[in-house]
Amino acid sequence: MISNCRTVLSKARQVVVSVPWGKVRGIEVGPKDAPPVLMLHGWLDNCYSFVPLLTQLPLDKRYIALDLPGHGHSDHIPNNLFTILNTVAEMEFIRLGLGFDKMSLIGHSLGGIISNLYTASYPEHVERTVMIDAVFPSVMKPGETIVTQLRRSIKDHTKPKSEQTEYEDVEELIEKLASSKFYQTVPKELCGLVLERGTVETDNGIAQRYDKNLYNGR
């Protein structure tokens, strides 16, 4: 599997999309004149999450796998208060930046939820939508009000952000994440593939790239 992933990456083209807050980056494979398929990864992952799937898909479409804002190599949104509804606006900026009138969407987890919401909001721009391990975001408990939920979310974002943990190398981080609930079903070599794009060098080793506003403490 990993050798097939490396083959896909060796043929992939780099994608850079201009948006108001900076750049959204990713990779694409397939003919440039083919119908576009936008691929949106899950929470705290990056576009390399889709490389194993790309080894199995017929390359008669233009597949564009993006790093969502604040993930991978895409720019962070300054002072971002993350809400799922904000991502719909971000998606529209991305569509406009790519110059697509019509596209299909494949979304995993968070990416599936974003695809669902975007399709409902802009059906005229979506050919078809595929969701993988995603459900519609229903997160309120019985008796909980929108105000209560909003206050809790704001409190989470206004508390001091913890420093991201540094690791000696990718292997140390793989060992930690491979046993976590987020990656425990992912083979280590594929976990390492995603982390290649999801880490950055520091003075003491490496750290994960994601925007700390997305999660405080992982």
C-alpha cells in the first residue's frame, strides 16, 4: 500500500488557492480538463489522508485534495473562532479561488460534515457529494440552549492556549498517535504518511502544524 501511495505522490501536482486570509494548499491528480472532485479531510488531518484512496480511484476525474484552513500546509485564519458554519464560507472562498462553477465533493469525518453543509447551502455548485464516516452535526444535549452551547465554545477559545508538544522525530509521534483513539485503526506506515505533511521542524525536533485554535491540548 505505501509504495502505491508514493507512486501517487510522485505524480501529484501541487495546488495553491488564494483566499482572503492567505493560501489554501493541497495536491491534485488526474486530467486538468476532467470534472473536478474536491476532497476534504477530517479534523486535524491533512490532504495526505486521501492518498490511499487515490490509489484505488479511476483517474478519469480531476481529484483535488486540500489541506483545510489551519491544517497541513494551508495558512491559519488569524484569530479564528472555529465554528462549523464558518467552514461553509471558507469553502465558498475556496470554490471561487479555484474558479469552479460545478464540482463534486468527497469528505471524511469533519470534511464530510462540511461537504454536507456546503451542498445544502450551495446545491447549484455541487454535482454529487460523498461522505465517509460523517454524520450531520447534532451536538446539543437535551435541555441545552444555543446560548449555553455558544458560551461554552467561546470559553474554550478564550482560555490560554497550551504550547504544542515537541517530539524528537516523526517516529516518536507515530508511536504516540498510533495507539490513540484517532489513529489506532490506521497502519503505522500510513499514519506516518499523514504526519509527513502534518508536522514542522522546531529547534528541539518536530511539532504538529495544526492551528492551536482548532484544539487546545492534543
